[in-house]
Amino acid sequence: MADRGAATKILLPESEMPTRWYNILADMPSPPDPPLHPGTKQPPAPEDLAPLFPMDLIEQEVSGQRYFDIPEPVLDIYRMWRPTPLHRAHRLEAALGTPAHIYYKYEGTSPAGSHKPNTSVAQAYYNRKAGITRLTTETGAGQWGSALAFAARQFDLEIRVYMVKVSYEQKPYRRLMIETWGGEVVPSPSRLTASGRRILEDDPDSPGSLGIAISEAVEEAAGRKDTNYSLGSVLNHVLLHQTVIGQEAQKQFALAGDYPDVVIACCGGGSNFGGLTFPFLYDRFTGNAPKAARVVAVEPAACPTLTRGVYAYDFGDTAGFTPLMKMYTLGHGFMPPGIHAGGLRYHGDSPIVSKLVKDGHVEAQAYSQVGVFEAAVQFARTEGIIPAPESAHAVKSAVEEALAAKAEGAPRTILFGLSGHGHFDLAAYEQYLRGRLQDYEYPAEMVEKALADLPVVPGA
């Protein structure tokens, strides 16, 4: 049923690469509630964030202006891999027997193999511009840590990466990527910080979580004048930098003479999701498109923040160092199971994404690990690319959409984000292929306990 006469790859020349980042805060029908200082429970002033971030990023975090110009040094590094290709999944369409058109925007062509350098390069640039010489960060599956190590090398910055211990052990080659680019990798929780030591005292065998790793990285950055903290997702300025993805996709769909009925992306903290979907939500909010695309965020059933969490103020980290954010959360004390999609093992979500879900502009779905890998293998055997476990959640949703189109006998155009390749995740694929991959149940009792510890915010 696939239209094999259509192009397989829709490419843009470098001259068509976006030169501005898009800020969805300018067009949201209802903006998210502001972050709150963890001590005063009041919106933080810019100087409250200055120990962690350069002022340029703080301004992007709070601004309502629609576009920000991308600095030329950042554009120059982007040209190493951008624009990225938009693929038509002809072979997957044929295997599914669907009348749907399936497209995927492939971010695995970056040096780090994922979408993460879109923001790591920008953050490294602004920190170097502010005179910072050293960065700390956290990483789950290692994609963000490797992306920031790559960016730090471009701007001659030192970097220490606190890597969630379960991923540190599962993904040694991501560690080696970070070290190859000159970064230092520490398994988290560690004994280098007070927050890490407290976790280890309670549980010496803790597998770690993104919340714990964030606490360690923030604690260290706050204690050193030469060091800033860099975050790979969740915050407004991070999602802003990723919107080059969706802006390119808009131009590529114009070249293809098509437009999506549904736009799908995996969602952990929200950076990949926002990067692909926010420009299409702009089209919907402003009526600047032939049709209003549905937008779908996909997460693991083992860490179902958007689908089973509560919408409330919570800390972005385990120790309570970060500002309180109004978001869907499973509780900052939630310890997700050790699924292989380490980048999606986060207790909360971006306040922007959470507000869009809350207000009905975005749909949320959750899938189990085994079903996700089943779709990933089908995609690899038809399209040739082995997806990262995180990206495979979007693959699974796209397959379900295509099968629904087949059942209804109604064509539709599907776009999903293939946010990275899975070359360093082959141990997970081996477990799936050998029948040893575990499906995790939603740990309701753990979540109930974590939600009971949500901070009290008067009036919220």
C-alpha cells in the first residue's frame, strides 16, 4: 500500500537550517505556573539562579518572546550534522500493510548519536561566554552526558558527569564516549557529594536515578565559583534549543507536499518531545497549517509520569536543591525500575509539556518495555536503523497509529521522532532477542509513598 514513488529521504541544504529557536511560551493559550524557590516558595529572582546558570540562559528560561537568534558559533557547530534527514518509512509501511504515510525525523546523525547536542552546544557556548571553565551534569542512558562532553570539548570546558549507576553499568560504551571527549564520569549515587552519601547510607546498593544524579551535579556546581550546572531536559531553555528539529521538519514536509495528522515523540523530561512537536503546535495555535495535527507524548509504563502521575509542585531532584516546578510527577523520591530506556527514567516532566497535557493539547501514552522492543526490532528489520530504547517508544506508538489506519481503512500521515540510534544499547537488544528482557509492573506502592512526600506549597 505504500507510495514507493515518493522520496525516501527529504533533505535540506545547510542554507535552510533554522537560524532562530522557537519559544512556545509566546503562543501557549495558558502558560505554565512559575517555578518556586525551594525555601521561600516564591518565584525565584534571576540572581537566585545565577550560581548555576549564565544570565543568557536565565533570560531564555523566563522570556515570553517568540524567537531567539542562534549565535553564529553555535550555528557553525550545528553545521557538522544539521539539517538532519526526514525519512519516509516505505518499508515499514509495506510490512504493516497500512495506508498511512509514516515519516521519521532522524537525530542519530549527530556526533553523539542523538538530539542532545542541539542544546549541549548552546549551553556550552553561553557558559564559555560568561567566563565559566567547568560544568557538571547528570545523565541517565549516557546520551546527554556524551552530548555535553562533545560540546564542552568544542569550547574548551572541563566536565564532570554524574551517570545513573544502573546505566553506568548497563552502557559502558556511553561512558567511554564521554571519556574520549575528555569528560569525567562518576556513577551516581557517589561519595563525592553529601546528597550521594546520604542515599548510599540508606541503600548501599541503590541503582540511582536521574533525580539523585541531578542533586549531586547541582550540589557540586553550587559549591564552586568556576563551575556551572548544565541540564539536558525539562527546563524551558533546553526545550527551546531543540526546536530546530521541528522547524526543519516543517520545511521538509513542505518539500514532500505532505503534512502530519499526528506528531509523536518519546518523552522523559521533554527535550526531544518539545523539539519536534512545538513548531507543529505553533501551527495549530496560530492556524498556520492545512490541518491541526494531534500531538502524542510516549513514556514507559514502568515510569508513567504523564499517564499516572499527579499534577503538582515538586522538586526536580531527589534532595530538594532545585526550584519547585508545577508538573506531572511520580514524586521526587520515586525510584524507577531499571529499564533500558534510561533517558526516560525521570520522576517528573517539563512544566511546559505538563501544562500542555493538562490542558488537553497533548495526548500521553505509556507502553511496556517488551512491546517497545518488539516494535524497535520490526523497525530495524524494515528500515535498517536500530533505535535507541527511548526512541523506540515513539516507534511503538507510530506502529499502533499505522495499524489503526489499516483497521479503519483510512489513510493518515504520521510523523515520529527517531531521537537517536541504539548502537550502544545492543545488550538490551540481546536480552530481548534471547527472551530475557523483563517487563516491569507499575510499582504503585512505591509511587504512593513518594507522592506522600510532595512538598507543601500554600495556595497551589
